[in-house]
Amino acid sequence: MFLSNATFSRDIFYWYVHHSIHPSIFGQSDNKIICQTAHHVLTSLSCLNEQKHTRICQKAHFRPPQQERVTALTVCSKVCFAIGGAPYQITGSALGFFLQIFLLDVAQLDPLSASVILFVGRAWDAVTDPTVGFLVSRTPWTRHGRMMPWILVSTVPAVLCYFLIWVVPPIEQGKMLWYLVFYCLFQSLQTCFHVPYSSLTMFISTEQKERDSATAYRMTIEVLGSVVGTAVQGQIVGMAGSTCINSTSVTNSANHSMHSNSSQILIDDKIFNERRAYMIASAAISLIYVLCAVVLFLGVREQDTHRRMSFRTGLRLVMSHGPYVKLVLAFLFTSLAFMLLEGNFAVFIKYTLGFRNHFQNILLVIMLSATVTVPMWQWFLCRFGKKTAVYIGITWAVPFMILVVCISSNLIVSYIVSVAAGASVAAAFLLPWSMLPDVVDDFKVQNPDSHGHEAIFFSFYVFFTKFASGVSLGVSTLALSFAGYVTGGCVQPDSVNFTLKMLVSAAPVALIALGLFIFQMYPIDEKRRQYNNKQLQRSEDQDSEMEALQPVIKA
């Protein structure tokens, strides 16, 4: 008798939920409270007859949140997502390692002009990041998502501009303007690719573990992309050889007159071959860029959160979030350190160490070492925590930065230093992008009513790192100009060699120390990260409960 009455009461309660609650009667917050209460009552009644409860739930289109299952990302989806990050790193490594030396020794611009191109191009790139972040956040949802159209549309014009960066125009007066225009255009178009792609991390899954796993895949592919960019650019250019002007004067004018014509023809042929090699390398990288974008577009589906935001309010909230500010400042200085090393290491190897024919191989070893050690750092941060991984991973490079400038020029030691430095480069690649989602989650916990700010978090982090890159390249090239850098020379003055040692050792070590000092104040440790994860999971359960009862409310 009791069972029959309880079953009847439950059926009456389902009928009431199904027919009585209507959005026009109650507000959204009231409906949520009613739905949560309804679920708890229905759950308590369900213990009397689980099969009956399930059948009536299906009739009412209701499913309790405990029965919700979060679909895990497949390995294929993670790989496709990771491949989408390769174009940025492939082109970034080629530009970072080779653009400075290309402008100085192949295009034969003076150091001052080269520094203007590098600084203005990177500064312009940095300015476009928050602009694109704002536009992305205001983009309406399409059948391909909100991020994917940006990625798809920007790809082809980006690779065209990238190719033209490595072309030496047949003009002398407008050469600087040529490189400045196409460098800025490429950076803008690549921003239209990279900012949506970076924000996509928060839209491929709501699960922190899935995002961390996808980030590890991404970092592995991105470091591999850096290897590809360094290998393609370095090996193709290396096969062409490099030209230089021997500063040794020829005392015998008769012999000089006899061989001047043949020597000039030989130099012209070498210059032509070197310029053609840079164009072939850029064409190959452009093709890889397009293929990676296609794989990303076909293999990843972003989740529609139906969230909109006020950019001004969101920017104010994001920039006042303490953990985000401290994380960005810390990685700003450490990133600046590695960018100084990256931007000047090729010139340092070529002139200070004297390994003109080996510099592309040494750079390749650094990136191969970084690729191999990314999985190790992913295991390390999962085992010992992300903050510990930062301290160990970033400081690992410091002894080798000091060693490479203290010892005499030795090829074997240079390769050993390159292998060790690559491990630290891997940590610098992985850790910022692994920790940014933690900051976003912390922001969501502290600001539960503020949604849709993911693009601001990622775009402004990219803005600061790119601005740091522009400063590092511009200042370092300008420093070489003041030191007396000889464009196209076979050897450089001692003042240039000393400046290069400061740029690849002393300055990066000081910046790393400053960045780690700021990082000590970063408050999100493993305990707080787990707490945030539990709070967000609880909030998602409540949201799932509300969504499950929406058909009942609207009926």
C-alpha cells in the first residue's frame, strides 16, 4: 500500500514538473532552484522503484546530472588539435633563428634597418593580439564554430606574406619598406590564426584533465614543429652555403686585377644560390602551414558555450586577477630570456664560436632535444606539480648558458650544451600553456557570474610575449650595430663577439632570475588547483541538472 501511494505520488510530482513550471511564471534563477529541488525529490522517490523512475524520466525528457557522462577527447582529436599549433612554431622558429641573419647577410641591410624591421614587426604583432582577441570574442557562432572560420580564412594570405618575407626584391631604396610591410602583414594574419587557436583550448573540453592532456599533445607537436622549421630552413640554406666578404686586403694589385672578375662572378653565384635556398625553404614551410591548418579544421570540433561578454568589463576583470598578472609577468621575463638566446644564437655560433658550416645543425640539435624531453616534463609536472616543474625546468639551462661562453670554441662541447639547453627550451614551451588554463579556472571560481573571457586571457598573454620578442630582437640587433657589426663579413670585431656573449648568456640568466623571483608570488599550487577543479565540477553538475530539466520547463 505504501509502495503504491509513493509511486502514485511520484507520478503526480513528475506531472507537476512537466506541466506546471513555465518560464513565463518563474525567472531563470527561480527555475533553477525549482529544478534542483525537483531533482532531489525525484531522486528520493526513485529508491522505491528504479525502473519506474527511469521510464518516467525518459517520458519527461529528464536525466539527473549524476547520469551525465563527459565524452573524453579521442587520441585522434588531440593529435589533430596539436597539429594546429605547428604552423605558429614552424614559422616562428624559422623567423626567430634565421630572419636576423637573413636581413644582415643575405638581404644585406644595415643593422639599424634590420633592428627597425624586427622591432616594429613584433611590436605591431603584439598590438594586433588583443584586437583580434576582441573581434574573436564578438564573432557569432557558425556551423564551424567561432574560432575555426578565423583559422581557415587567414591561412592562405598568411603563407603568401610569409613567402615574400624571404624574397630579396630587385630594388635597393625600398628594400627596408618591403620587409617591414610583409613582415607586419604576416604577423597580423598569423595572429588571426593563433589567437583563436590558443583560445580553442578552453572549448575542446570542459574537463581539466582532458585539456591538460590535449595541451601536452600540443606542446609535443609544437616543439616538433620548431624542429621541422629549424631543419627545413637550416638544412636547405646550409646546403647552399653562405657568402662573406673577406676583410683581408690584397696587397698585390696585379693579382687582384687578374682575379677580380672571376671572384665577383663566384660571389654573385653564391649569393644567388643562397637567396634561392631561402625561397625554397619558405615555400616548403608554407605548404606545411596549409596542411596543418586543414588537419585542424577537419579533425577538431569546438563546443558552443553560448557565452557573450563585455570586452571592457572582461579586460578589467582579467587584468585585476592577481594570479594571471603574476604568471604573465614571470613568464614574460623567462620568455624574453629564451627569445634573446634564440634570436642571437645563430649569429653567436657563426661568428663567436666560428662554426659557420655547423650552426644550422647545432640549432637542430637544440630543437630535437626539446622535442624528446616534452613528454618527460609532462610526466614531471603531473608527478611533482607545475610550480616545481617551473623551477627545475627553467633553471636547468642556466649552467649551460654560462658554460658556452666560458669555454674555448669546441664543437663537441657546443653539441653537448645544445642537448642540455634543449631540455630547458621544452619546459619553457610546455609550462606557460599548461598553467594558463589553471588561471582561467581560478578566475571562474572567483567570478562565477562572469563568463566568456577565455580569448582575453590567451590573447593578452600572447601580446606580452610577442612584445617581449620584439624588444629582444630590436634591442639585440641595435646592440650589434653599436658594437660595429660588419654586414656580410667573414669575421666580426671583438666588440661584436663580446656583445653576442652578453646577449646569449649574461642577459638571459639575469632575466630568468627575475622571472623566477616573481613566480614565487604565484599563488596557484596543486592544492588550490584541485579545489578549483572540484568547485567547477560541482557548478557543471548544477548546470547539467538545469539543462536536463529545460525541456520539462518549456513544455
